[in-house]
Amino acid sequence: MAGSFPETGAASSAAQALGPVGWILSRLELFAGIVVFLMMILTGVDVFGRYFLGQSIRGSVELMQVMMAISIFAALPYLTYRGENIAVDLLPWIGRGYGWVHQIVIEIICAILILIMLPKLWSLAQRALQWDDRTDFLAIPTGYVQLFMTAMMALSALAALARAINIYLTRRSFKNGDNQ
């Protein structure tokens, strides 16, 4: 693809291994990274303006909140598939010999829990759109942000199920970030 950034590292190999799905997931991760970079620029400019010019950027707190939600939920499907979520091993003795079974159960539980939350997220997004809910200062429509969050949660549930299937098919336990 002409004009695209060269891909290297784990993100590239995961994207290639998954084909179009990997391409979408890696683009979501790239999008999340761009949003975080924009948050960094906004924070820097806001702090500079506040301390050196005596004027901060109006609405920067609201904008930061919206960007934070977008960055977190945009990265969630990719991180879920890669197994890079925060994990606490409370039962280390379960993984002996059949760690892959343990991981499949955990991934299915995660997918079910996400799917349980989806109807509530969807209804809250629909209500925000119906009521034309907006942020106080910049009047950013929150319903669209909530719809994006709902869609990313749905993709995360699918990613958890895909990870469980991948673990089942290979019959090996994946460490965090080693799901290719």
C-alpha cells in the first residue's frame, strides 16, 4: 500500500498472521496510539499556556476525557486478542500441564462478561443519542463516543473468543503478548 507506514515488530507479525482481522486490530491500536499522542500534545500546550501565557486551552478537560475513553476502548480489542490485559495469577498450580485449558476457560469467562455488559452499554448510548446528551463546555455529543465504546467492547468479546479458539487449536498455553 503506497504511502503507508512500514510495519515492524510484534504488531506486524500479529497482523500478518490474522490477515484482514489482524489488519483491523493493528489499525485500532495505531488509532489509539495517535489519540494518546494527541492527548500528550494537548496536555503540553495546555500546561505551557497556563504557566507561561496565563491562559489555558478552554475545554481541555472535556476533550481529554473524550480522548481518554476513545484511546482505551480503541486499544481494547487488540490487547484482548494479544493477551496483554492486566492479569493476576491467583492460582498458579492450575497451569501445570493443562495451562491451555485454564486459559480457554478464562477467555470464555471474559467474553461472557463483556457480552453481559453490552446491552447496558448499548442502551446508554441509545439514550444519550436520543436525548442529544452533550458535554457541558464544548457540547461534544457523548452518544457517539458511547456507541464507539460499545462497538469496541463487542470486538473485544470476539477477540477473547478468537483467542480461546486459537489456544484450543494449538493446545498450548500463550503467555501475555504471545498470541500469534
